[in-house]
Amino acid sequence: MPEIDVLDAIHSTRAQRYLKPDPIPEETLWELLDAAVRGPTGGNNQGWGWIVIRDPAIKREIAHVYEDRLKRAYGYERVSDEALGAARITRGGVLEGDTGIDARNRRGVIHLAEHFAEAPVIVAPVLTEAGLAEDTRHAGAGLGASIYGAVQNLMLAARAHGLGSVFTWRLEEGSGFNELLGLPEAARVMCLIPLGELARGSFTQPRRRPLAEVVHWDRWGERRERG
Ligand SMILES: Cc1cc2nc3c(=O)[nH]c(=O)nc-3n(C[C@H](O)[C@H](O)[C@H](O)COP(=O)(O)O)c2cc1C
């Protein structure tokens, strides 16, 4: 079992979109999933399943859907690296800087979309009854609350094992994932997590808006500088 301080892991887990195709040992995958399922669920109902996708044909199908969705969401087309530096793949509203996706990361987003199937493993976290909740008060944020904490556990455990990961989510209706993965009708894939060793980059601290700007004390708007 690798050792890394939990706060060090948190401060060095960021979206890693350049992943090597080298296989991940099965025991490592068990350890990542063992960490994932320690995450919280409402009433501890654990109404989930975790699909570990290694089959190249299934990965290719998923990658195809993913790239198509990303293109539709961001309206990007394949362009040269130079053109990409100047282009925006976002459709308005997303700023560059501490928020939004800067040029380097844009390149990463597109690289991932074009190489999605090359990750040795894609984990698909599934909520088994999410489909039933879509028309109820449990839809929306509440729906994901019973799995995304566990997904973050998975990503932190991956970091501890020296593996990169990235949270991806292009799963609007009609993705065909239920058929592709043999899921029951009421089940939903809640995100897709490609995993692999880093082909580029390193485990550095994610950049965020200044803490004092986003932390409010007792009431909204009451801010302090950190001592
Ligand atoms: C709801 C959600 C959807 C996301 N979808 C994608 C995606 O489809 N593709 C991708 O490359 N990254 C995706 N991300 C990753 C974000 O872009 C990433 O977490 C953010 O840019 C911060 O990256 P950093 O931790 O490296 O700073 C998604 C993250 C969230 C929370």
C-alpha cells in the first residue's frame, strides 16, 4: 500500500488528461475501488455498481460517444495546436485564469477526447436506481450526492498509487451506455473516470480562486483575510 499524506494527495490531485496506455495491475484496481466504496451514500444505501472497463472495443464505443458529446457541447473541431492556442473551445461564460479552462488545459481536453479509448482503464460509476429519480425530488444535485464523494475517493486513491485520473461527464440521454454496458433500465452511468500513469505533466496543486474570496464566515459576504 503506498503512503501519502491525505492532504498532500488532495493538493496534488488534478485533472490529468495525458495518460499512458500501460495496463494497471488488477490488485491496484481493487485497492482504488475499495477506497471508492468508503464514500458516503444517503441512508448508507450503497445503490451503486462500479464498472471497470478494460475491453478495447467497449472503450472505443464509449470514446466515440464522449468525443461526439464534447464536440456538441463545446462546438470544437479538430484543429492544429497553433490554432488551438488562440481558439476558445468554450461557448461563452467560461473565463480564463483562476476559473475556466486556459489554453493549456483546452489542449488537454481535446487531447483526452481524441485519445479517450487509450486509457488502460475507464471506471464507470453507476447508480442503480438513478433513472427512477429523474422525475422526482431526488433528481438533480441530490442524485449525485450518493456517488460523487466516492468518485473523489477513487481519484485520491489513484493519486496515492501514482495514477492520474480525470472526472468526465458527457452523459446526456441517448448515450446508449445502458445497452453497451448491459445495465438495467433504471441504472445510470454517473460519470466516466479514465485512469492511467501520467504521459505528460505531474501531480501539481490545482489552481483555484483565492480562498479568502470564496469563504464566508457566519453569513454570506462576511469575508476575512487569512492570518
Ligand atoms: C461536472 C463535471 C464535468 C466535467 N467534465 C469534464 C469533461 O467532460 N472532460 C474533461 O476533460 N474534464 C471534465 N471535468 C474536469 C474539469 O474540467 C476539472 O475538474 C476542472 O477544470 C479543474 O481541473 P484541475 O483540478 O486540474 O484544476 C469535469 C468536471 C466536473 C466536476
